[in-house]
Amino acid sequence: MTVNAVRLNHAVLFVADLERSIAFYSDAFGMTVMAREPRANAAFLRLPRSGNHHDLGLFGVGAQPPRPRGGLGLYHLAWQVDTIEELEEARATLADLGALTGESSHGATKSLYAADPDGNEFEVMWMLPKAHWGQYENAAPIERLDLTGEIDRWSGVRTAGELVPLS
């Protein structure tokens, strides 16, 4: 038997400076603090359009040496946007924050990569409509992202609401 999960509900990160991280995720994603736990030096944040109790938990643990890239542990989190135009807006926001580190097309997904103030990497991605995955249904190439071309092709197409139907 397997766990019958639908999606990742939330992520929790250890951060050096709780207030700095709250400010970053608020500026980058418009998240708001919906709860704090002072005894644990923790805050729980919610995305503006989320129906979740919280989408991100942050636990302040003080300054520590950064984990080396490629070391064991979490590589990155991926936040999905609804339209390709929102991906373009995310690119500008992340660049303005000095957080943008790269971008790629993975066929079925179009992705931006960034890092928070503690070096925690994350992805902001837009997914093609499932009916258009075609050759990418079982592939995940790493190719150059032509965001202008993708906007020309997919402008106004919303995909974040597509979930796997119940069987």
C-alpha cells in the first residue's frame, strides 16, 4: 500500500534570521504571517491565493555555515504559478530582489530558479496544460527557456487548477 497524497501541502525551512526570511518571502511571494510560535522562534506564512492553513513554515535557528550545494538534503522547493504571464512577473520580482539564479524549460514545465537569503533554493514554475504534454509526458529535459515565445504561445492559459482526478 502507498500513501495516497495529492500535492505537497507545505514546506518548513530552518533559517538563520527569522525576520529577514519573513521579509524575503513576503516581498517575493506576497506571503503573510498567519501564525507565530515564539517558543520555537517560528512563523507560518500563507500565499495570497492559498486555501491552505499555511504554505511555508520558518524556524529561526541562528547563523550557521551554509550547507554545500549538492550536499545531502533538500535541493529545492517548487512554487507553481497559474499563467505564463505570472512567470514573467515572477522573473522581474526575483531579479529585483537579487534572488534569480537561472531559468530552464523542462518541456511540460517552464521554470525560474532562485535562492532565499539563507541560500535555500527554490523554483517558480508554470506547467503546460496536461493535454499538451505530448512527448514530455515521461520526460524532463533541461533546455533554454524562451519566455517571450512561451508567452506568445500560452498567453492567458491557466493551469494551476488542473489536478489528478480521483479514480
